[in-house]
Amino acid sequence: MKALKLVSMSVLLASLATGSMVVHADDTDQDGTLKTNGQIQYREADEENGETIDPNPGPEEVIVPPTQEGAFAIAYVGDYDFGSRQNSALDQSYPAAAWWFDIDEESTDFPNPDMNSPWVNEATNQAARAQFAQVRDLREDLTGWNLALKQEAQFTNGERSLNGAQVTFANGTAQNTSDELPTINSGFTLIPENSRVIMTAGSNIGYGLSTAMWGDKANLVQDSEVDGGLANPSVQLNVPGTTRTDANSKYTTNLLWTLSATPANIN
């Protein structure tokens, strides 16, 4: 860029009078520089923010629908289905049915999904995932947080409970979109009516989307007694053989997830 030179007032006036002089940048022989500014300003995420992330992508990416919206929220947790099982007099362990999500056909990171992958259902255009819990923290003040899980009561059909039954989680791994990994409980057993902290982040840690995932899609197993035909051996319902079960009866419980804005110890 050529630098412009100033001329004396007398010459300038004479030039204006005669119309004989025009100064251009190209008329000089010196280089010059000029600085301009660029900026962006951020604010805390809006209450409508519903960002989630696939915790186990490649070669396909799935769309994870948010369970809560907002800057500080439980981005995703799901239901736990242990299938339709036959009565048994022996101790039994039942893996949870894998979770199925729609494949993102507009993914730019994974535009060419392998529809022959064992965890993909080409007919429904869905892919299976192991169980996970995901927290979103896009607040202005990162105070830290913890996510706790409580099985509110024993599985029951309204008349009879699954006495001694326990839900176990194993092979947990942690993720975070900003590489600020939370601390997770990689393996634990739920005790009815007791709360357990399963994921936590300290002050100024855990920005973005944090995920605890138990198992991996590559380790899902075939199971004809669960919806979708795939189950996750890292999450199991263990039922003693001494527990009487009623045929043609559904047993249910409630799982309560609580996100608090303070760090806590894993238990």
C-alpha cells in the first residue's frame, strides 16, 4: 500500500486553482501499513440452548435430543430397559437395552456412515449407543457442579418387589468438549433410596459438554429379548434366584437425576 504525502498550502491552492494536480497512493514510492480491529463478544448461553454431542461417533454420527435446555442443564439422560425375561430360579444378570438414535445425515465430520456396522440399523437409519449421562455448562461463572443419581425405590409391579435386585454400572469413561475432563464414577451399584454422585467438576472446570459413558458401542452384544436386539453388558440388572417374579408382569422404578452447582466427592 502506497503512503500519501502532504504538500504545502501554497502549492495545494495553486493546484486547485489550475486543476492541474491530483495525488494518488500510486504516485508515491513508500510502503505503508494500516491496522483495523476485529472483535467478538460472548454472553452466557440462552435458556433455549439445547446443545448435545454424540459421545461415541464414527463412522457415523447420531443426533442426541436434549432432555433439558439452558446454560446449565442435564443435556441428556435416558430410560433404562432390561428387556422381557423369563422367570428363573437362578441368579440372573440382564444387560440394558442399547439406546438408539437417528443418524445425522447432514454431519460434516462423519458424512459417510457405514450402514453395515453391527450397531447400525439401516432400515430405521439409526445407530446404537451405550448408556451415558451428559451435562451442559455454558455459564458465565464456572462454580463447578455434580450430577447425582438416585434409584427412588426397588423395582416393583405394584404388588411385589424384586427383592435384592441391583443395577450395576461398569467401564465408565469421561469426556469433555473443551478437554476439561470431569471426574466420574467408572463403576458403581445403585442402592434403592440412596443417592450417588456419578460425575463432578471442580471450580473453573467442566466448561461445555461433559459426558460419562458406561461401555462402548463396539462392545454391545446381541440380545433378542430387548428392543432393538442389542444390549450393553456394562449396565446390568442383577436379580437373585431367591427373588420370586410374577410372569406377564412389568416391574418398574424411577431414576432421579440431580444436577447441583457445586463440586462433590464421587461416592
